[in-house]
Amino acid sequence: MSDSPYGDLDRPPLHEAALRRALVRDDGLWRDVRVVQETGSTNADLAALAREGAPQGTVLVTELQTAGRGRLGRRWSAPPRSGLMFSMLVRPGVPVERLGWLPLLTGVAVATAVRRMTAWSQDEESGDVAVDVRLKWPNDLLVGERKLAGILAEKVEDGLVVGVGLNVGLREEELPVPTATSLAIEGAPLSDRAPLLRAILREFGTWYREWDALAGDPERSGLRPAYLELCATIGREVRVEMPADERWTGVARDVDAAGRLVVSGTSGDRAVSAGDVVHVRGTDG
């Protein structure tokens, strides 16, 4: 591949100035949008900027992330300009017990924007969309059982940094694992990432400002019903893998007021806030 950002015409570069013009408004959430060609981790870099006093609404986007991390420290990597890798700095004024909704809110925003931007035949009868994106509690976006995107939220002093890694133009032979997918693989009529990034940030801004204004109330803000409608985990048999090597299975029944997954097992209902939740398929248990 050429070193030029235009070396692969299917993967045009992002333009910082254009994104700022489109997103930064006096009456909006977004205060600054920065695009870098390469970095280890947008979350780590934005956390450093937050400690230096960067304002809420700062967004950091990279064309290539070399040390990205997913939940539980998993690596997340992709070729240059094949995806959207970005982090957002927010300082919500909500009770600490409701902060667990922030990654779920991000999932709703990303899934909603992706579904809208990839629609091919959204007529009144079928409502078909090109990519049927669903949410896997708490931090993944799926198409079927394949992972399209991941979300990582981290506390930084009085704020939170929320990172998103979304596979856009990744080709089948470039997948890091066979359980991943991309918008291109799913046949989405979308190659320019800029309109998609703008749509995601606008959707996030709408949800976040309402949620924040209502002190993080997931019902009054409409967040909880929106999440449940998109969530592929609810109603599924799941295996919960806790940090101390504890494993148990049950049926994911609900998401509670704190954003925890309620799993019904042999010993009754348990609310899960940490650990890994695996969708059980067939005899996988």
C-alpha cells in the first residue's frame, strides 16, 4: 500500500478541519475534534489530555491504532483507515451508581447511527436495513454472532473517556479473528467514514445530553427501553465468567436501573456488573 492516505481509494482519509466545521457548535456537546495519523491508544492519549484540562466534548480520532485495548485488556487492531477508532471525553453530572449506563448509551448511539447510515430500502412496509446491528451486553456491537465494534469506558479523574472501535472497510482476509466482521463484509453501501463518524457523534450527543440533564435516569431519558430493544443478549442463555475464575450459566432476563445485566440461574436472579458474558450457542456451555 502507498504511504499516501489516498493510496487506497476505498479508504479515504478523515479531515480534521471538515469534522470540526460539521460538529463543533456553541450550543452543542462537541468542543474539539482532533485527527491523528497514528497512535498507540486514543483512550490513553485522551486520558492524558483530560488530566491536562481538556474540556468535555473533546474527541480524538486516529487513522491507525497500534495498541488499542478492548474490554478485559483484549487487543483491538486494524489496518490504516479501515475503521473508526476514536475516543470521547465527557464529564457527566450523574450519580455514580448510574455511570454504568454510559457504555450502554454509547452502544445505542453507535448502533442507531450505523443502522440509519447503512439503510438501503427503508420503505414503509419492510423497514429493511443493510446491516442489522445488535448490542451484546455491555460493550460489543454484533451482526449475527460476529463482532462489528467494541466500546471501552474508563474513569479519568472527574471525567470518563469512552473509546469506540468500529470495523468499516476491513476485508475478510484482514480480520484478526474469524468471529469479527465489518460494514464492508456485511455489504453496507458505505466506504467514506466521515459521514458515519459525524452521524455517530451527533447521535451520541443527543442521547448524552438528555441522559445527563435527567441525572442519568435511564427510564425518563428513554435509554433503557432503547437499549433493551437493540440488545441481542436479553432472552439468551449466557455463560458468565467472573474475574476470580468463577463461571455460571443462566438466561439473561433484563438490564436493571444501574445498567447491570440480570441473569436468572438455578440459584435465582443475579445482577452482573463485572466479568465476561458469553452468548451460549448450541452445546457451548
